[in-house]
Amino acid sequence: MPGMRSHQPPVVQWGRVVALPCVPSDPLPICAHATGAPSRDVVLVSAIITVSLSVTIILCGICQWCQRRLGKRYKTSLETVGTPDSSRGRSEKKTIKLPAGGKAVNTAPVPGQTQQDESDRKTEPRSSVSDLVNSLTSEMLMLSPGSEDDEGHDGSNRENLGRIQFSVGYNFQESTLTVKIMKAQELPAKDFSGTSDPFVKIYLLPDKKHKLETKVKRKNLNPHWNETFLFEGFPYEKVVQRVLYLQVLDYDRFSRNDPIGEVSIPLNKVDLTQMQTFWKDLKPCSDGSGSRGELLLSLCYNPSANSIVVNIIKARNLKAMDIGGTSDPYVKVWLMYKDKRVEKKKTVVMKRCLNPVFNESFSFDIPTERLRETTIVITVMDKDRLSRNDVIGKIYLSWKSGPGEVKHWKDMIARPRQAVAQWHQLKA
């Protein structure tokens, strides 16, 4: 037909095939697919590769940023713990103004905090390195009580309470008394961990109503305060009638602060025309903490049975806690491991007696590997039927207690299976 193309079959001749000319027709679909745009699979693979590379680059950038941030933080932490006593070398001033009326006014309160709030006291930041250094220092001090603790001494003798350095002077033009608390050395350990959290109270006796206090130095037996206190508007003729009284205490957040020692110096015996610096040995506090009585007890260590037997023998000259001038004492014995209470035992109550005889023994299972981290806390209590029982005094027995307690602990280890008795002074 006209306008139509026809395909004629090839002419077959004998022995060969002769192909007739072929008129080109419309291109086949497969040819269009081969020569046109890329397939959908290729596009999908390309997109996946692109996204993967982008995510990898972003993650690498984030990792490098994190490493830089961690490096800066680690460097900052090293710079911080390199100086565990952050206030060392800096002098801080606190002022009391004494107007003509004679009332003291503290002009340096802590913002948002009352002066009587012990639990919110400003403290120094903690650091694991400083804690480790202080614990090692205290252990070296406590495990070497000194040559004066020979076999003839017992716990009734006065122990070393450390010493304190301070300076005092008077400015006649401004009528101001200046007291600077510098540092203390060789303070006794009051906490289970073998260290203390000391701070200093400053009084001008006989005025006990108004006082100033230093900051608390956490876990430090050789604290540096370098804090200055000003008593302004104080006429010189009244200054020389006062007694400067310094009391060092161990701060305790959950109970009453433990007195460590005190120093008193009459100001009429000091040349106040210039700043005078003093080193004074701390003495037992005269508020009753040094006269709580004594307790005789024995310790017996059995390494094969992994046990310690504590025998509460007797007490003498206990402090009277009742109105009638007597007490109803009994003894609690706590076994502590790493500052955690493990087991408690107690004696019977001795009615109306300041020199009781108990003769009660208690056995505690203590594995040898835990011995160094173990503390035995002995508390003499006054039983009160109508109110809460009163604490007469305490004793801490461990590797890291006071010199008298460490001596008793060492004697117990050195003489296994033998009861070692010793008198101990009760502490607040």
C-alpha cells in the first residue's frame, strides 16, 4: 500500500543468504534506556554514598570538638587541684563594728545566710587529689605518734592537740583591733576518715555573745586560713581589759561540732602598737570537753578467727549529766568500715554512778584485709527516761585516730590473742 513500508524476506540462494536493504524504523525502547538519563538504582546508590560521607565528616568534626573541650576541662581540673587550699596566700577581712552602745554588729554576713546557720557554712570545693594528699598526710602523722608515747604513758595523759598561728595589733587612729588567723599545724583527727574539718571561732572575753568565725577547711590537719578580722570602734582602754579567745573546732554537718582545742591571751600583756605574731599550743577546751571522764577497755585480736574482742571494763570521773549531779551511764560500741556503720552493741545501764564497772565483752568479725579500713567507735551515754539520751564522751580506735588510740591499736596487732588494756580520755 502507498505510504507503507514493507519488509521483504531475504532471498535465499543456494549456499548463502543475501539480505535485502532494511529501511530504519522507530528506535527501540531499550536503545532509549541505554543512551538516555541514568537509571533510578544508580541515582539511589549515589545519594546513599553522598549522605554517608556527609555524616562521617560531621561525626569527625564533633569528635574533634569533644576532644578539645575535654582537654580544656582536664587541664582546668589539674590547675584547680594543684592548689587544694584555694584561699592560701589571700587575706580576707571580716569586720565587727562596736558603736558607743557596746553592741557588736557584724558587717560581713554571708548573703542569703544567717550567722547561726551551721549547715550552710561556706566551705572550700572538694577535690579528689587534695583529699588524697590530706589523707596521706594525716596517716603519716597519726601512724607516727612520737617518742613521747612510750610504754609508760596511757590515754589519761594530755595528748598533742596541735598549735595555731595568729597575729594581733591595734590601730589608734581608727580605734580598730585587728586579729589575723593564719594557720594551724598537727591538728588531731576527729572524723572516721582520719582527718578533720577545722575552723576557728574568735571571741573577746568576757563577751561571749558576739563572735567571728573563719571558713571551714575540709579534710585538713594543717589548714591555712589567712583571714583578717576587724573590731572597729573599740577604745584602747577597753581593749586592754579583754582576753582574746580562739577556739578551734571540727565542723560536722549532721551533729554538734567537736572542739579540738583553745588558746586565750590577755590583751593587756600584748604590745598592740604593732602587729604581733604568735605560735600557741592548743589546750583542751574549758567548756567541759576536757573533763568528761575516762574509760578503761581492752582489745584482743585473733587473726586466725578474724575477730576483735572489745572488753568494756570500767569508767571513772564521768561528767555528771543529770540535775542531781550524777549520771546513768552505759556504753555503745559501733563497728565502722569505710565510714559506714556495720554493727552495734551496748552494755547495761548503771544507775546513778560516775565510776561504773561494766566488765562486758563484745566480739566483732573483721577480716584481716579490712582491718586497716576499720574503726571502732565507743560512746559513753547517759540514759534519760524522759528525754533523749546524752552523750558523755567518745573514743575512736583505728589506725588513724589520735596518738593514744593509735598506740592501743598497734599494741593489739602486735600482741595477737592477748587482751591489751588501756585508759582513754573521753572526747566530745
